[in-house]
Amino acid sequence: MTQSLFELEQNNAFIGRHIGPSEQEVADMLAVVGADSLDDLIKQTVPASILNDQPLGIGAPRTEQEALGYLKTLADQNKVFKSYIGMGYHDTHVPLVIQRNVLENPGWYTAYTPYQPEIAQGRLEALLNFQQMTQDLTGLPLASASLLDEATAAAEAMALARRVSKNKKANIFFIADDVHPQTIDVVSERAEHYGFDIKVAPAEAVVEHDVFGALFQYPSTTGQIRDLKALIAQVQSGKGIACVAADILSLVLLKAPGELGADVVLGNAQRFGVPMGYGGPHAAFFATRDEHKRSLPGRIIGVSKDTRGRPALRMAMQTREQHIRREKANSNICTAQVLLANMSSFYAVYHGPEGLKRIADRVHRLTDILALGLQSKGVALKHDTWFDTITVETADKDAILARAEAKGANLRSDLAGALGVSLSETTTRGDVAELFDIFLGEGHGLSVDSLDAKAAAGTASIPAGLVRDTAILEHEVFNSYHSETEMLRYIHKLEMKDLALNYGMISLGSCTMKLNATAEMVPVSWPEFARIHPFAPLSQTQGYQKMIGELESWLVKITGYDAICIQPNSGAQGEYAGLLAIKKYHESRGEGHRDICLIPSSAHGTNPASAQMANMKVVVVACDKRGNIDMVDLKAKAEEAGENLSCIMATYPSTHGVYEENIREVCEIVHGFGGQVYMDGANMNAQVGITSPGFIGSDVSHLNLHKTFAIPHGGGGPGMGPIGVKAHLAPFVAGHAVVKTDKESRNNGAVSAAPFGSASILPISWMYIAMLGDEGLKRSTQLAILNANYLMRSLAEDYPILYTGRNDRVAHECIVDIRPLKETSGISEMDVAKRLNDFGFHAPTMSFPVAGTLMIEPTESESKVEIDRFIHAMKQIRAEMRKVESGEWTLEDNPLVHAPHTQDDVMDSEWNRSYSRELAVFPSEDVRRSKFWPTVNRIDDVYGDRNLFCSCLPTEAYGE
Ligand SMILES: *Cc1c(COP(=O)(O)O)cnc(C)c1O
């Protein structure tokens, strides 16, 4: 019988697109792992006590067209006004060659953090350009490769000041009162937990205080360009650290803060070609003096060399980072806006020094014209200096705002007795004429042309002593790619050096490198989501509010919590936000003394780093020899902490990739001593639809939307780390100083610069959930578990598997132990990782959570064909190890220790290795059909750290 129309219309196609294996492949894999069905596998794997049979209640899956169609109706409820709000966010023309070939290109957006530098030289180069651009514009010699946003970068500057200031007795961090309000909010919140005193006062008042550091804004939030030289010197004379938050475009014209003596310069790179996106994502920049390199937050890209002696890029000084230094880390920053830093650096490459100067000059000229025109009509301006922002003093705010609204324009309205106007790259002369109408009413008789003649004759709006007289962006890279053809090819050449998901599986454990579906990505570029200022009135952002509200209600169902706080911009920021909620909850009950945070030894490094930021004392709980939390030790440590127990941070399934049987008991023990349970949600891909943190008994979790909920990793960010909380913690989550929602928590301090974090990437997770629905979400979890168990079972023939749980099952990932094989062969986990590159694979997670191991997570999106290809490569690598074990190859001369192999290797005139060139680069048939070439040989980590070099190299350095 043929199908009815109704049956033909049942289109759950997206589930089948998102999930890699076909029905037949599922059946085949079930047979291999020895389970009758997916349900049977789950029953064998997940402790019965936490299995939840209730449907999620999200509803039926929607097709791509249905989901996009509905989301468009929400987007249409956002009003895209011209933004003159400023406050660190400006409209920008995203060069379309960058929009299409970077932002919208999976070759760029699906990559991971460049932990395997030999197959990541492209994005490492783009990030090095970002550092160079930062150095040039700030006038400081050392820059890092991007932070989460300007406000958190300022908080990191404060933490750096505390570490390096020689004024150890001072406890005050001074903030000039004309710093952006959201920055003051975030820094004050951070200071409270570090136990620092914050003093907010007029900049000049810094002389009255004994400070370990101070923060100024340049130009100020109301637009004034102040000569900071004397104030900086004043701070430094008391051994304080002078920090300056600067506007990146203004720095093209203004004297660099570094030249004024600043110790730290930071800011938002958004207006360099990244949409405002209702708050993000965009990258913050951060620069300091060379002597503070060991205190710098975030990553630094450094130039090292490979085994052929060629320059090669890598992330330098990893030992500063949280994954090694744990509670002694400089910051908890892990995921950090790499894609957006790359976009901004490409923007600088595309425009070059002259193009940027033209843009900055034009914005400044239009501002001069606006200011001169208003002044000629007797309008009072708050300052007599400006770059792109003026503050108009007026008794008539309401009338002006009403005219602005009628013309579809937003002014800055939060200043007493004044209105702010910030111009941007997108402002035209027509816009300035319209601004005259807005401020003066029609019939003012001003002409842009005649005002221009006056402005061109010269104004003092930039004080003579603060005009930049040093060159910027002199490096060749910023002076070579100014035609679109050249730019297109430069972007593509870099892309080709990197292994991203559009080439093959990236089995990084704990990172959940699943499909980032095109339909999920499309709405990110819609102007109704992209071109909205984060502080636009809520009445103009109704579409966003509805989309976020729906996403929150779905996440509530998925997590089993009662409320979601969407603000944190990464998982680690979510940890910080969640711990603050716990802390404030205890304080509200008169138990502010509870400050001990229990963390299992297997935890991700961000956990102890976040606990330290929340000023908690970390007590490590041991794991037993099966990798589970040692219950005896947990009870002992909890009891010892007693009435000082604040919480436990536990990851579930554990970072060892197993469902611990007694997770409920863990929660009960901690609750029994009055503590709270923070469940790190990075492994939610093994929970969605089958259990949930709330169901298990936890109080708060972050969700890595860039792991479980399909936001791409962008080469190391963006990400989103919203937290879910039980009702009792809801009043204690982050609020925001500028945007007040109707939530009970609205007056709390902020953890991010923008009220809804990186709002413009939330549609990705919205689409993901909408298109999978109850059925697809659950099936995704089941398939993630099946794929991992199939892979584990297949590899177990050749490799020791470190930990398994009940019935010898793993959760959604598994750890292969290379240590015993290193004993017998001398081959290390690093050699295996690099040899995988020769097969066209990205390595699994190396040496986390256990040194000497590889953690593999295939995700539900990989088909059996791809997983088999990976298994085959791993088996062949094991066979190669056996040849070293048997002595057929020496430990010094075999394809494992020389991996990865490059084109230069096979083109060498001499080849005197004990294996063939063919085996080196074509180790299997399918590699021959489609070869990924690492562009450098193995990189020397030690050399790179000893000879830290973090700027662009002269081009000759790459030549022979
Ligand atoms: C990825 C991860 C984090 C940190 O998340 P970011 O978004 O990178 O800050 C924390 N815990 C675990 C277990 C993780 O895997």
C-alpha cells in the first residue's frame, strides 16, 4: 500500500541529518557492543537510580524550514534602530569577504582551540596578527590572543595588578567614574569576592588613594579625551598598576596609552568588523609590559620552531594556564572568542593602516561636524574634546528622545541631564543631518558641507598632545591584502592549514565536537539579531526576549532546574557565576563562613580556578582506583569541612567518562553537611533526555552551549555558559547595572559586560533544540553513548581502556591509556596524537584528565564509516608501536616519533629513514584519496617558551 499524504509529510529529516549513523549502522554497532537495542544499552550503562523516563516536554521535532520560519517571526519583532548608544559597542561594516569566508565558513568556525598546533597554523597566524595589531594600537610590547569581553578583561587587569603591584599593603583598586558602567559593575563584583576594596570616583581623585591599581577609560564613557599621563605616573609613583580601557578605533588617531605610560591596556575589538549582536560574541584585547608575561590572563600565541628549524606558531607558556596551575592559575579562561579575534584581525589586515585611518578620520570628522553644528546653535556639550562620542547637556531629554525614536535612532539615555551620541563607521553625512533634526528640531538651517569646511580647518577636539605620531600596522601582513581577491586567498590559505570538522572527525574528549548544522548557523547573520546594541531598549528587542525566554524554558526542562541565567560567556564563567550564587545563598542565611569547595582530583582545571575566583578554599577529594569519587575520602573531607562546607564541584558523567553509581549519594552527603552541589555541565551530552542534574539532586550547573547545544567552537570560542539553578539559588544569579529585567536577581552584580552574554549565538542552540525535539535530543544522547561504546569496544582489542563503569560500559567518551604501551615501546601519547595527523585526524584530548592518556569523544554526529576510519588508524598506529617494541624500528627512527610528516619531508633530496616516504604520508588508502597536509613538522615547545616571541615575524624569516 502506498503511503498517505499525512505519512509523506512526517518529516523528521533533521534528526537523521544531525545523527551520523544510519539505522543499519546503529544495528551493526549494537551487535558489536552486545546490546539488544538503544534502550537496552542505556539500561546497561546508566545507573537505574538516575534514569528518568519522563519525556522532556519540548515537543515534536521541527523541520529546518519550520524552525527557521518561526525564528524569523521572532527576529522580525526586533527593531533595528541606528545605534548612537556607544558605551563600548558600535555598529560596523563587517567586510563581506570576511563575513562569508570566516564567520559563515565551517573551515573557520568548526575548529577547536589550537592545542595541536601543527594542524592549526592558520588560525594561529590570524591570532598572532591580532596580537600584533593590539601591540601597535596600545603601544605595549606584549599582547594576548583575546579575552571574553571588555568588562571581564578589566577584571583580569585588576587581578594582574594585584599579582604584580609592589604596593602589597594597599587593598584599593581605583576605577574612574567615567569608565563604562557595565565595566564598573563586573570589576566591582569580581573585587568583592577577591576581597579588594573598590573606589569609584572622578579620575583626578586617584591621587587621594593608596591603590594597588587603577582603571581609566580612554576616551571616557562620555567621550572626553583626557591626557592620562600625569594620572598614570601618579598611580605608578605609589607602586600601583595603571590600567586603561581604550576604544580600539580611537587608538588609530590617539596617542597610544602605552606611550602615556600605562601598564595594561585593554578593550573591545568589536567595532573592527564584528556585529554588535545584542552583546556578543566579540573579542577583547589585552596588552601589558613584557615583565608581566607570567601574569598575563588568557592565551599567548608565540613563535617557536619545528624540527626542520622553521618558524612555527603555538600557544605559549601553557604552564600559566588553569589546566595545569589549577587554583593557582592566572584566570579561569578556557574558551575565549577566537573566531571573533580572527575576524577583527582580518578586518585590520583588509583595511590596513591607511584604510583604518580613513575610517577613523571619517568618524571623527562627522563627530566634529555634529559637535560644531550643535555648539553653533547654543547647545552645551559636556566636554570640549572627543573622538566619536559627544555628551549633550539638555533639560529636554524626553522631547529629543521622542524625536530620535520617531526616526528610528537610539541615543544614550542613562546620563543625568544629558544624552550621549556615539558615531560609528556606518554613520553617514545624512545621519548627521538627521541628528541635527533630532537635537534641534527641523528648520535649524545647518549644513554638513559648510560645517565640514570649518571642521577641516582644524579643531582642537583631539588635544594636540594626544594626536598619535607613531605608525601602526607596519608589518607586511597589514599592507598586502587590500584587494578582495588577495584577501579571499589569504583567508583561504590560512583556512587550508587547519583541520576543522569540515575535513574530519575531531574526537576531543570533553569538548563534544558535534555537528554545527548550517540551519543553526544561518540566523546568526540576520541583521535583526546581528545589528542590535546590547543596551537597546527592551521594547525594541522583543524578538530576542521571546527567543531567549523559549530557550530558557527548554533548558529548564532539559536540566531539571527551575531557572536559567543566560549571562556567562563560557563554561568557566558559568562556574564562576554559579559559585557566586552559592556563596550569596549561604550569606543570605547568615552562613557566609561557608567557604570550602570540594573538588575531585579528576576535575577540569577551570573548576579550582573558578573556586579561587570566588574566594573559596579548594579541598581536593581523591578518586579511587576505578576513577570514581572516593566515597570514604568524600565523607571525611565533608565532615572535616563541617559547617564551613560551601559546596562540591562534580562533573557528571565524570571527566573519566563514566556514570558513577553513587552520584546521588554524593549529593546527599554534601547536602547533609549543609553544602550545595555544583554539577559541571560540560558532559551534558551524556544526560539530555535520559537524566538531568536537577533530577539527580544537584543545585546548579553551567551548560556549555558550545559543546552540547551545537554552538561551534570557533577555533577556541565563542561559547556560552548559562547556568541552571534550583529555585532557592535563583535570586542570587547575575544581574546587570544597565539593563534591568524583571527577574528577582536584576540588581545583583554582573559577570559579563552584556546582560544576555553573547546573545547573537543563542539562535544556534534554539534551532538545535527546536529541530531535534524530545525524540531527537534523547536519541542524540543515546547515539553519543553508542558511538563511544562501539569505539571503546573496538579499540580495547589493542589499547588498555583506563576506566569503565557498570557492565564494562563507558558514557559518551573513553580514555585510552598509553602509559603501559610507553613502557614497552617508548612511544608516547604525543607521538600517537601527531601520527593521527598523518592519517588526517585531529588528535583526541591529550593528557586530560590523566597524564599519558588520550580521551576520545566521537559524539552522535559521526557516522560509523568515520568512526571505523579512526579505529583503523588507531589500530595501524598500534601495529607501528609493536614494530618499535619488537626492535624492527628503533625508538629514534620510526614514523611515530617523526610525525607529523610534511611535504618538505617527502621532498627531501635524501631519505634515509627506516620506513618509506609512502608510509610516512600515505599510511592508508583513504589518506591517498584525500590528504590533509600538516604545514609544519613537530613543534619545539621548550624552545618556544624559553624564547618567547609573540609578534609577527618578518616575512624573510619564513624563507629558506
Ligand atoms: C570545557 C570544560 C569546561 C570549561 O568550559 P569553557 O566553556 O571552555 O570555559 C569546564 N569543565 C569541563 C569538564 C569541560 O570539559
